[in-house]
Amino acid sequence: SQQGEEDPQALSIQEGENATMNCSYKTSINNLQWYRQNSGRGLVHLILIRSNEREKHSGRLRVTLDTSKKSSSLLITASRAADTASYFCARKEYGNKLVFGAGTILRVKS
Amino acid sequence: GAGVSQSPSNKVTEKGKDVELRCDPISGHTALYWYRQSLGQGLEFLIYFQGNSAPDKSGLPSDRFSAERTGGSVSTLTIQRTQQEDSAVYLCASSLGGPGPEAFFGQGTRLTVV
């Protein structure tokens, strides 16, 4: 499959808990990006981590990248009901092709 | 424009007809991507453009699918002789050229083949 692997496929947590999503891939990458998609169609970019970076923070988001294991994780801390959405990792391959994973559906219960 | 614009937002077509989907990227964005998303699924890469050329067409599902981009701006995805399995949301995204920048998405075209 052209898509990377993401797990879990679905995650249901209580408001205030942390949510962790994982992404694995097989090719070399230039960077790895995470996007969010609310019910509806458009995707919104959340955070980008370059291949020479190991960790990055943005507000309640923390992303890690392990290029030796070809994996990344997205942590959302202190989740809110408004965080309910689908989350996708996307790898930027050399040559600028942007390929998405299968996504994780996150549900935050209030 | 202010964002990526796709038209139409919804399209219902009869099996066997041809359809054209349009994408207007953000002004100045040299990279343009097309994806297909079936209900509840991830984004399937179709094709991307750098300027007017398409370095990677590997994701196009069959020779019924084609895409072009003119003037380094507007792109059209054409599906000939549509089939029911073509029903999906078709998403377009654009970004500045180069390896770094994030992509900005349009709201997609929901295609239904009846």
C-alpha cells in the first residue's frame, strides 16, 4: 500500500486525558507532517517535523520522529471535546511527493 | 485567492459519463496535489504537479483518469467513462515549492456516480 500505517485506527478518551497516535512508514523522508480533518472535507496542517529533528512542540501538541525506526507519534495533551476529529500523518518524500497514512479517528468524550 | 478553491463542491453523474473537477490553488504555490478519499478511509494519492509538469502520476487508478495544470495555476482532474467505484471525495492541495512547506487543502469535490 502507498499509505503508511497508523495506529490505533480509532481512539476514544475522556476530556482531559492525553491522546497518542502513531505512524510508521517505509521510505526515506524529507519531513513528516500531521493533519487534522473534522467531519467534512478539508484537512488542516497541525505540525511539521524535519528528518533531522527528533521532537517538536506546538501548544498542546508534541510530535516525535525516529528515523531509524521509521516512525512518528503525535501526542495531544489535556484533550478537549473540540479535538474530536480524524488525524493523519503525511510523509514528504524526496521529490516533494506528499503521501498520507490511513488516519486515526479520535473521539473525546465530555 | 485566499485559499484553495475546488469546484464543483458536489457532482452527481451517470455511469459512463465524463467529469471534470477543477482546483484553483493559492496564488504563488508551485506544488499542487490531488487525492481521493472514500468514505471513512484515508487519502489516496493520485498525482502531483510541480509547476505545469507532473513528476509522479503513479497514483492514477486507471487510464480513465488524467490531470493537467496550465499556467502553473489551475488544475483539472478528468475522469472518463465514470464507474460507480469512482464515487468519492476528491481533494486538492497546494504548497510552496521545495521540500519544506505544509500543504493547504480545498474543501473537496464529492463525486457520486449513479
